[in-house]
Amino acid sequence: MPVLVNVEGQLVPPEQATVSVFDRGFLYGDSVYEVARTYGGRPFELGRHLDRMDRSADRIGLTLPPRERIEGEIQRTLDAARNPESYVRIVVTRGEGRFGLSPHLAQGMSRMFVIVRPLEPAPREQYEKGLQVAVTLTRRNPTACLDPSLKTGNYMNNILALREAHAAGADDALLLDLRGQVTEASTSNVFFVQKGIVVTPPLALGMLQGVTRTVVLEVARGEGLIVREEPFGPEALAAADEVFVTSTIREVMPVTSLVLLGGAAPDVRRIGDRKQGPVTRRLHEAFRKYVARTHGA
Ligand code: PMP
């Protein structure tokens, strides 16, 4: 069964996977979630994903089920779905209670869902030709408003940016903070390479601490590359030798053109020679080696 949903411990096909309209996840985005994937059938870096979910839940005062139960339900769903490789989405909502915004109205009964789907990796050609990414006018939520390091069900900031990017014909959105510094893409972290040095924005600007970002930083250092976490603006990306984004599903994906919005007409900038650059390729290979080492895949 390719798509299988675990609704509070019950394994059901997608058409039977329903949630109450009174669930606070549905009403307010009052939930946390993670997206993991498998290699060789086993979830990749599940510990880091669940640590991040712990941090998100902690910050919004939501009680997660015990770690062993979460892990057990994920495994049970993967075993039953039997896909060669799976996308795994784990969602925990604050559940429901008396109607109203106050989180105290929830009756302390969080709800957990696990959605398992066959993994749909990006086509191989995409890794050669890369993505076009638009720097949107929609800015990333400031940390003092809705901290982007929290992976909650409230993704409207990212959705609005993505709408803007798609309207400009780009594949993805790149969001700046209120000071005009690059933060992250709609569901990926961003890096650039200049004269062999790898640069990515520091977490303190307000972004998700991507699991792939962390692994890529580790393998880049392992490769002996100089890595810096420092703020920069979109012009630094436009002038870079290489740009790439990282995420669980995309791994290490080149960005080969940038669209700067806000002027009279979209300003399209080519990056490097418009194909996967050598450092991006090397880091993607090093990432794959890390996967092979840790997962035997
Ligand atoms: N930023 C955002 C906003 C995301 O939603 C994601 C996807 N979870 C990422 C970055 C990349 O994180 P990861 O490498 O853990 O998939």
C-alpha cells in the first residue's frame, strides 16, 4: 500500500484518514511537524528530526507523546506501507477542546498522525540544471513574531513567498529578513560558494535549523573546506560562483538562476555557468557518502 496514514495509532488508507474540524491543528495551525525520509528503508537522522520536534513542541508548550511511541508508530507505518523508500510526515496537534483560541482550552490530549508516502525524489536532470529561485518581497517572519526555527503547522509566511515566486515563474522562493539579509528558501536552507569558501546564513537570523544543513556543514568541514556562517544579502548570491539549497527531500540542489523582484521588471541573474558547480557536486557526493556510511544505502 503506497500511501498509508497512522491516525492516532490506527493505520488507514488516505481516504479514511480524517481529522475533526475542531482540531486546533486544523483551526489555528496549532501543531508541530517533521518531514523525514528513508534510505535503504530506514528513516534518516530520525534522532535529529525528533530532537527538533521536541524543541518546537517545547517552545509552544505542546506535550508530545513519549519518544519511543513516536518512533514505534513511525516504524509500524513504514513496515505496513512497504515502500522501497518513503517520505514520512509526523504531525502532532494540540488536539481539541472548548472552542476558542486559548491553548488552555485544549484538553491536554495532543494528537499524532504519521503520513507515509512513496518518496518522490527530484529528477536527476534537476541536479544538473538546478533551480530558479526568486528573492521575494515577502520577508521571513522575525524571530520575535513567529520564530522560523519552530516547525509548526503555521507555514503561511512560506506559502505567501512561494505564491510570489511561482507568479514570477521561479521554482522556489528565497526569503530575506527585515534587514534584507538572506535567511532561507520556502522549505530549504541556502548556501553559496565563493572562491571555494562555503557560506550559509547563521541560525540567529531566524530560520529552520535544517537537518540537511547540519549534515552538509559537517561533511563540508570533513572535506577540508572553509565554511562560514555569516549574514549576506541577495547581491552576494547573484555574484557567487555557486549557490545551492539543502533539504531532506532535495538533499543538495543547485540554484542556477536568481530572480530579484520589486523593480519595474523582474531582474534575472545567472549564477556561475548555469549548471551544477564543482563544490556543489562534491558536497552532494560527500552527503551521499555520509548516508551510505550511516545507513548502508
Ligand atoms: N527551512 C524550512 C522552512 C523547511 O521547511 C525545511 C524543511 N524541513 C528546511 C529549511 C530544510 O530542513 P531539513 O534539511 O531538515 O529538511
